[in-house]
Amino acid sequence: MSDARWILHADMDAFFASVEIRDRPELSGLPVIVGGLSGRGVVSAASYEARKFGVRSAMPMFEAQRLCPKGVFVRPNMERYAEVSDAVHRIFLEFTSEIEPIALDEAFLDITHSLNLLGGPLEIGKRVKQRVREAVNLTVSVGIAPSKLVAKIACTSGKPDGLVFIERGMERALLQPLPVRRLWGIGPVSAIALEKRGIGTIGQLAQCRPDELASLLGNRSAQLVELANGRDTRPVVSDREAKSYGEECTFDVDLTVHAEILETITAHSEAVARRLRRAEREGKTVTLKVKLARIARRRPDRLRITDDAPEYPQMTRARTLDAATSDGAEIRRVAVALWGELALKEPIRLLGVAVSKIERAGTGQLALFDQRGPSQRLGATLDAIEARFGRGAVRRGPEAVSKSTPSATRKRGE
């Protein structure tokens, strides 16, 4: 990896909320909170006015309503956000083809090979911000550094509407005073364990030997010490493949009716199949995920972020097919069979379907008596009808998850 590289991290400011405010100017200056509006919904995005009340992404919606009772609560419009995200991505392509999307609202850009043509790193950062504002009338924060880790942290530190440039050799100065949980790869549980050991900042972690941390961080200890010292050689991966495609939802009301559960499985299976076909991919392993409605007994040996956060028993079942598929009917057939294997008699609060072991469409070996052809062609026909007449124009079987609230997960490709 060249020592001369420059990485730009771009992150749209309060993206979902900002799109809503841009499209509805009467919301300007108000605390706008986007997310599922049921008692089990979660916050997808909050404007900076709402953040002053303590509202944050992934927070339960009931908590956001308690903190900000006068907030403007808006259901997410993922189709609209995806359109804006595509427009922003096209702007990034004006500066480099080496782009690694992280979500709809952020991406890494390797601008190393653009410097001779477009100017220095700071000049490119200014131009990216200007072009985004001109094209979509939104603000984007930008961090520029020699590595992905430092570029991301620099970007976050400058929000909103920031532009932070970290000169080569100044990485450790930025990282040292920051809490250890800001380091990539340190989750809440690991952070609590490190803090109990007296390691509260990235600078303190940087001074440790990897073998001292093996009991806490396992085989990641050497890599995390390197990152704490600002040494990050990971490249921008522009052709990163999704390892799985999944859909899940948490229900407003616990489900017990078998027909409604099957409808949800159908909806998720068809949604996953559409995304696979759009990406020209197929998968071999179908996984069903179920979360029960009852609260699990708390394990005394388990570290928790908050003592009052309930835990619900989660169950998964998976089956690997002989041949990869992107057929919604086949995915549904397997998911329904997995549901039958669970033989649950109690209410559920979450249901999800995922497909993994992904490969490019048409590259797998065909079975001698392959029966998938007509159904696969039907899926392509449904896609074509929707492309012309819009989402929801036609469906194969019942596909309305009317009692669900969207997952907080931002799905690849959606």
C-alpha cells in the first residue's frame, strides 16, 4: 500500500431527516425525527434540532417521544432516500471510481489518483461538498486523511457540514484523547471491559502490548493496537460484495395467527428475491430468524449496556439448497419449512428471512431435472412490470406486512 494515498470519507448530515426537511421547507428549524412510529419503532435519523434533546439513531421511538414530545415524527421514505443517495453517488464518481459505499448516506473515496488532475486533498474535499450542495441541496461532512480509520473519525468530529483534513503524521494527535469506544472494532462490551482495566482512551490502548490484551480482545488485539497508533492499511474496496441479503421487521402487535406469519414470510422472501435479481446474484442458504415476544431471563454473567434494556429470545434455522436461487417462491418454500420445524406456539415480535452463500447469477451448476425455470422467469417478469408501473403494481401471492414497523437496519441495495 502506497504511503502517499489519501482517503476521503463523506457522510451526509442527518440524511433521512435532511431530505424530509428539504422536501418540506415548513419543517426547517424543527426537531424532525424519522423512523417507525409504533411503540416498537426505532429512530432512523434525527435532525440536529432533535439531537439537542438527546434523540439519536437506533433509539427506541418511545424513548425519542419521551425526550422530545414536541418533535415532528415522520415515517421513512426509503425509496426517496435511495434516489437521493444514487444522485450523491454519481457526484462521487466525478472525483474517483474507487468508492466504497458504507450505507445510503456515507462512503469512502480513494482520491489518491485524482490529485494531479483535480488538485490537493483539501481542494477535492471542498469541491465534493460544493457539488453535493449544488446537485441535491443537502450538506455533507467530509474527513480526509491517509487512512480509512482516521478519515472517518475526522469526518465525524467535523459534523455537521464539516471539512476536516488530517495531515500525514498527525493521525495519533487526533486519536489519542478520544474514548476507546471510538476505535473501529471496539464495541460497547469490549469498551466496558477495557475501561475496567483502566484503558479509557485510544492513546492508552496504543501504549499496550497485544499480548496484554489477548484475554479481552482475543486475536484482534494486535490489529486494534495498530489502529490505535493510527496505522491502518485497509484499502477502499469499490467492488465489495454483499455476503447476504435479508429482510426483517418488528411487529407493532405480537403475531400469533399462522396466516399472518405466512404472509410476512412471503413478503420478506419476495423482497429478498427482488434484491438478488437486481444485483444479478443468487444464494444457496436460506435462514429464518424469529424473536419471541416474551422477555428472556437475564444472564448474570453477561455485560449489558443498560440494565433496563429487555432481551427477547431469538431463534434461527437455516437450510442450504443444492442450487443457488433468486426465486421468491423457492425462498418462501424453504422459509416456511423452517418455520414448521420451529413448531412455535407462542407469540413472536420479529420475523426475518435472509439468503447467504451468494454467487453471481447463472454461474452455479444446474441440476439434471431443474424445475426452477418457469418460476425464475416469472420473477423477472414481475421485476419488469414494477420497473414500468412502479413498486406494488403486481405481487405473487399475499405480500402486505401490515402489522410491522421497519427494521432500523439500512439494507444494501435498498
